[in-house]
Amino acid sequence: MINPKNIHASEPDASLDRVDGPVKVTGTAKYSAEYQFGQLTYAVLVTSSIAKGKIKSINASKAEKAPGVLTIIHHLNSPGIPGYPVVKQPAERAPLGTAFRVFYDELIYFNGQPVAMVVAETFEQAVHAASLVQVVYEVEEHQTDFEANISKAEMAPSVRRSKNSPFQDYDRGTTDAWKNAEVKISATYTIPTQHHQPLEPHAIIAVWEAADKLTVYDKNQGVKSAQGNLAQTFKLPRENVKVISKFIGGAFGSGIRVWPHTVAAVLAAKKLNRPVKLVLGRELMFTSVGYRPYTVQKIEMGATKAGMLIAITHEGIGQTSQYEEHLERTILASRAMYACPNVSTRYRLLSLDVNTPTWMRGPGDATGMFALESAVDEMAFALNMDPLEMRLKNHADSDPERNLPWSAKSLKACYLLGAEKFGWKNRALAPRSMKSNGWLVGYGMASSLYGFHRHPSKAKAIMLADGSVVVQSATMDIGPGTGTAMSRIAAKVLGVNPRKVRFEMGDSSLPDAPGQNGSSTIPSVGSAVHVVCESLRNKLVTLAEGMPGTSPSYANILKYHNLSQLEATEESKSGPERDQYSMYSFGCHFVEVHVKPLTGEVHVKKVVTCADVGKIINEKTARSQSIGGVVGGIGMALMEASVMDHRYGRYITSDLASYHIPVHADIPQIEVHYIDKPDMLVNPIGSKGLGEIAIVGVAAAVANAVFHATGKRVRELPITLEKLI
Amino acid sequence: MAEEFPAENEPALLHENRRLFLKQSVTLAGLALAPTPFFGPAALNVEEIPGGDAENVKLSISVNGVKKSLSIDPRVTLLDLLRERLALTGTKKGCDFGQCGACTVHVDGQRVLSCLSLAVMQQDKKVVTIEGLGKLDQLHPLQEAFIKHDGFQCGYCTPGQLMSAACCIREGKAGSEAEIQEYMSGNLCRCGAYPNIVNAILEVKNSGQKV
């Protein structure tokens, strides 16, 4: 038996440059709308200008006569979607839990709803013709104002039905114990609707290869789930639907679901029997692909004078549409974050005449931890205690919610490392006491956590005759660098240079993998890649037995056995450890802000972020992911808000000039540190997810720094300057 | 290739070009309102002009050093000309409103938002896109630096960042971290690669390499 370690050279230790770097910097990486087809047609959506009511009539005759127009589809002439139920006469409002059906009936559920689609030979012709489609509505009174309707919030029907739902009312210890504590605080925190707004708008090219065979080049975060969804919607055998999503220009959650515009493009391509390209205009990115829901949270907290938490109550109300529930982890962090004997949580939904929200980076926890970590800061202030000391004092050494040990937790080490690198010891305790060049200076910090998610994943590894390796899995890369990390994992197991590994993904015909969401890609697919490469290595070792020489190369093993290639396929998934341990990623952020006293202008001057996610696979790309999360959190804290004109139920921030996201000048250098200690209880690679904890807590750290700088506690995001003067 | 253009551009030129752009825009708007059937028979009805079957307009343009004689719909933006007619999809459509910078290209050596530029206004102009900045086998120094500093994640804003970065250096506005941050702020990155982008630009600027 040959020692596998002798088979080939070992991997280099340095971080890998992004494997798709060259194609991305040269503009040769192909995103969804960039595939070339003869006979390509262009689709443009016509969307509703009212928030609730009915379409009385659609006059498309002028548009139909416009040059280049091929078809105009709406509910009156739709060829129909096979997976939709028969339309009721008269039309009935869809019950809660019904995904939006495009061009289905005359009912309007939200402003911006697609009501017609124009397809033309050119984009310009389609845009013009879309402007000629006349839609007359019967307007009904709508409700889009969260604050005005908050009293109507209720427990989601699906939660009421399910006793085991994590969103059931939760009480640990004594309810309302905070009221009897020595020191108590009570505060309400508001997060406005925020949008993902990836730089690449959502786009699709739909191509029917045959009457029952569909290929879509689509921007999404899961080719397999998109394949399943489209197969069901168009009543096709799953294997007849192919979804290609090789490069995705950011998504942050907006691509987890298959949205109505995708279905519309597929429908039009079917009708025309020609490829149809649909790229959402930036304004449609506000009403077509979900958003982080408007959320109001109330936290009540009690502690001893020594700073020990006695009780937390955390109530959250999130926004959803009239046709679907959208549940988020909003209040869940309060159950697990601190060693606190009395914890109560309540979670309610408020249905409004809007489109359905969806998961946005750090879903639920980014929202909930803004409230919890702001409240802890408020409590520390009430106690006249250092906020870091407060967190160290109340550190949960085991999971207080599930009464289980953590699989691994180095949060204390994160706190201490971050504090040291940041220079936290220089922080004056009193707010508004530090100044620099006429600016108020504030130091703030917050914790981060996100649950561990690992889904069953398959991967295939192929050793080629020249000793190079192809690894395949239907996973995705929306930006973090999946291919780079997977190449690294494969290279390590096989003992080859990572440059000799090619990782293929973003194609639904590859082995089953989950979509890229919930920080699950490395834990799930990374494990499958590890396992399949072990399997391939074992096959090669077996073949090497009996060969002359002690250390044949992979290429020689294949040559000796007259093989053009050798492959292995494996599946990897969680085992009973999920019930024995509580698994989370942890982290913390330290932020320095400068605030101009006269204008209230806030500049983030320094950020140190620390993460405890088990083993870091490729530090270079991981750092970028951490930096990106912090940047997203700064946007959430200081500028992002989707503002609606409730007279019309329509967003008035419907472009990137009015929906502000951070620009170069808003972002300083960001320092990233990792504990980098493998957690071998969670999976064979010892690695947990990073994408979400990078943003969770950042908004609170910024808000806490602003409080420290100014003495003003802003509980309603974003912290814009008028709130500080 | 980038060598066709001067390494430094006078800031005054920028303003001149802006004035020219405004003048041209005004001229075009004037045409659209004029009662004469400039766009052909179907345009007789003034109301129909913006979207009628506008007669194609001849355009002579140089793209990445290749001269092209085209006949195009006057409504086509430079961005859509590149992406939809010339299959040069390296230039990205992010917002179509000039608010994100993803569509940045060089026109006669200046950084220009191609989504806000009508293609027919580029008569005899020299356009350089990301495909003309460097090649897979011969990367531009900025492209190499972006890879080294990991100045991107999803890669969608990257071509625009690179085209803008080249001009930022040529304009003499890459003297410090703060200056780069200011003069690159028209190029949005939602993945948040900003610090890495700034580090890449600063390194290329300080190396003194020709961009």
C-alpha cells in the first residue's frame, strides 16, 4: 500500500488568487444576459401603477402596431402557465401562501406588479412599445404604511398551525422578569425596507430547445431549485429543464427564489418559439426580487447592578405581502446569544399591499442583532460599564436555548483579539467625550452569530490523463469565490497544486447541490468535495498497488492501467451530531466613527472585524467576503432605506441615486481577523459559514459608535444626519 | 489598445467635452421637436417621433482600435451598441441611468458612462472597452493588480472600475487613498470590494507603470 501522502507534491500554503479572476477582469466572464443567440428577442415588462385593485382593460393595439413588436402578453391573452390552477370567475384573491402568478388574472396585489410584457426584435422597440400599452384600473384602497397598520400584526397562520415552529411564542424562565431587575431598559428599534440591489440586475435568456425542452440562462442562487421550480411550473420532466448560471453579478438573497419575471420570459419564449431576453430595469429591482422587510422590534432587558443579565424580552414584527408569509430569524438570536435565565420572544407578521420580502444577507439575524446588540449597549451605558466587559460577563458557555454544548465557540477569543487590534482600551467610557480635529469620535462594538447550515450535497471528481482534476457540483458563486475555495479543498485532499484543479458549477445537469444561501456552501458542498476527492484518492491508491516504484504520479497510475480518466461521485450530509451539539458561526465588529457636531455627518474611520468560523479555506477570498459584509452593514446602518409614497403605495427611491448604498468615499480600510481553528464536529473540513456573520451585528456596532460619539441613541435606521442634529 | 491615448488628460478637456455633450444633447432634443420629418416618413407625426420606426443612422466609430461602419437605430445607447450589437459584453449594464458606473468606457481617452451616451453621438470617436484594455494572455497592470488585491467578488462592476481606474490615474487623481476614494466614487460595488480596489489602484499608480 502506498502512503497517499507520498503520491504527489503537497499544496502550497499561500492563499489562492481568485480562480476566475482573469475572466472577470477582462470582461470575458459571461453573465446571464450575455449569451449570444441568433433570433434573440427582447422583452420589457409593463407594471401596475396602483397597489391594489383590478385591471379593467388593457389596450395594446397601438403597441402591437409599433415597429418590431412580436407579441404582447397579459392576463387576457396569456397562453397560460401549465402549473397554475384554472382561473376562477370572477377572480378571487389568492389565499396567504400562494406564490405570485404572473399574467394570471386581473387582480393587482402591489404597485409594480407585472401586468403585461412586450417582446420585440430590439430592446429599443420593446421599450417604446411598452410605453404604448394602456392599462385602465379599478382602484381599491390599499394599505402599505407599516406604522399606520402595526396594530393589525398577528402570528403567522403557518406558525399557529405548527407547534414546532421556531416562531412560536417562547418563554424561558419567568415571563416579564425584566420588570423586577435592578437595572432595566426598554426600547423600540426600527429597520426600514432595504433592497439587495446587486450591481447586475436580474436577467434571463429563455430558450426552448424543443416543445418539451427548456434551457434558461438565469440569474439565481440555486440552479437545482430553479430547475425544479420551472419543471413544476411548466409541467416538464425535471431532466428536460436546464438552468445555466455560471456567473452571477451579486445577489445577496435576491436570487434564492424563482421570481415571476423569469416565468414570464419562459412563457414568451414558448409562445414565440424564439429565445427571449429579459433584463430588469433598475426600477423593477425594487418590486420584483424581494427585499429585507420593514421590521419593528421591542426589547426589554433587566440586569443586576454587577452587569449580569436577568431577563430579555424580544418582540419583532415584520412586513409581508397579502399573498405570502415571509418569516425571518429576527427574534431568535436573543434566545442563544447570552447566558440569561429568563428570555421571552414574540414574532408577528403584518400583511400589506406590497410584494413579498425575501432573505437578504444575514436574514433575520442582521435585523434582530441590530436590536439586541444596541440594547446591550444601552444596558452597559445604564450600568456605567464597558460594553465589551458586559458581553464577556454574559458570555454563553453552552447554548442556553437548546441546553447543548457548542460544537466549538471562540467568541471570547474574537472579542479579545478584536479589542486589541482595534485599540478598544483607549475608549473613554463617557459618550461625547472623545474628539479629533473638531469631530466627535465614537468607538462601538457588537457581536455576531449565525446558525450553521449544512445540506446534503453531491460532487463528482475526475482525474484526467495529464494528472489534472475536474470537480463538479451544481453549486453556485454569487461572489464569495466558490470555485477558488473548492479548488483549494480538492487540491489539499489530492495533494496536487490547486491550479491543476478545475471546479465546475452553475449548471443544473451537474451533481445535486443546495443553492448558495444561508452561509451553507462551504459547509455543505465543501464537505462533498472533500469526501469525493478522498474517494478518488483511495481509488488511485488501490490502482497504484503493485505498480513498480514507490511514488508514481497520478498521470502514471492512469497510464499504467490504460485509463483515459478515473472518476468518483459521493454525497455528504450531516449525521447525529446535529442533535448533540449546537452549531453556530460567531464574530464581532469594532467600529470607529467621526461625527461632525454641526452637520451630523458620520464618517466610518476604522473597522476591525473578527470571525470564528472554524477553518478558513482560502484567506484571501474569505477576507474579501468579511469586508463585503462590513460594507453592507455600513450601508444598512447609515444610508439604506426604501421609501414609499403611501398615497400610491409606490417606492420613491427607485434608482441608485435615491437608494443610497456605500461608495468608495464611504469606506475606510477594514481589518479582518480569523480565529481559524477547525471545528471538526460540524463536518469533515471543520469549516462553518462566513457570509452572514460578516454583516450580522455591523449596524449595531455603527449605531453604538455613533451613540458613543454623540450621546444620541438612534434606534431607527438608517442613521442619517437629521437624526443627529 | 490603451496606448492610442495620451497618458494624461487636462481637466479642462473634461469640461469641454461636457459642454460638447450638452450642446449635442440640446441639438438632438431640438431635432426631436422639429416639425420636419428628419427621422423619415413615419416620424411626420411629432408625437410618434420618440418611438416610431426611426430610420437608421449611419455611424462610423472605432471600437478597441477597429473601425466600424454601422447603421443603427438612433435610440441605441453606446452601452447597448456594445452589448447587444457588437457582442462586447464586458461593458456592463448596472442601472442604465448613469448612477452606478458599471458601463464606464473610454471615449477619446476620457471615462464616459456609455449608458448615458447615444451611440450616434460617437461619430468618428475612438471607444475603448474592457476588451481593449488588456487580454487574458496580456493583462493590463490594473487587471493584474485587481487580481492580486482581490478587488472584486461577483465581478460585475469590475470592468467599469478598471476603466475608471485607468482614467483616474491618467487624470492625476490617484495621488492618495483619499483622492482615489473621491475620484472613484462614481463606480459602485455592492459586494464591497472598495478597500481592495483602492489598494490595487494605489499600487499601480505608485509603480509608475503606463496605464
